[in-house]
Amino acid sequence: MGGIDLQETARDRALELPAAGFERPFGPEVDVAKVLGKVFLLLIPVQDTPVVVLKAEPRDAEALRAAHPEITPGYHMNKRHWITLNPGGSLPEELVRELVTNSYLLVVEGLPRSRRHVDPATFLAGDPGSSRTDGPAA
């Protein structure tokens, strides 16, 4: 998957998630996805190559890096808790979408329960739309 396709897949999935949106706090070249003010995804150029940076559980991040050469430690982020998806490899689109969702859920898990738009424990169990709470959208 090329860099543009990689970023578009990640962006499309992020925009499907409740209360998620993009900002550009670091300038026009860096898109940052947040849920209720907390970052879960960055779309950035690294040496003119579009990459995706995501939050991940440390054990998952380690296993993903071992299994996929196009997954590396998080660029300019905590190397234990963030990963970078690089283009040019054979990452399946569904894996990219799953990693975006997992990053989102890790961040939501850290929010106070009263602010969560989804229950991280049940979000993937069924229709994601049915897991929403009645809270306000960000």
C-alpha cells in the first residue's frame, strides 16, 4: 500500500469513529486525529513519505513490529506506546483499519467514563453505532 492510500485508509476509519475529528496543531502537513481532545492518530510526512502514527499496547506494538517490517516504533513519539505504519509493504487495509480502531479505543479507555462515547469493552462486539452513549459530540 502506498503512502497516500495508507493515510486515506487511516483517515477514513478515524472519521467513522464516534466523537473523533482532525486538527492541524503542528501546521498544514500534519493531521492529528483526536477524541475529546486526546490524540490517537497522526498523519505525517517523514522525509517526504506519508506515514501513519498510532497508539498501541506495548506488547501488541512489539509483536506487530516483529511480524511486519513496515511497522516501526512511533516516529517522534514514545517508542513503547506508539507505532508507525510505513508504506510500501503488504499491510492489508483491514489491519490498518483495525489498528486505527485499537488506537482510538486505547485513548477512550483513559477518558473518564462520563465522557466516553463508547464502551471500549463492547465497542467491537456488535454495531459500533449501538455502543454510543447519549453524551455530546466533540
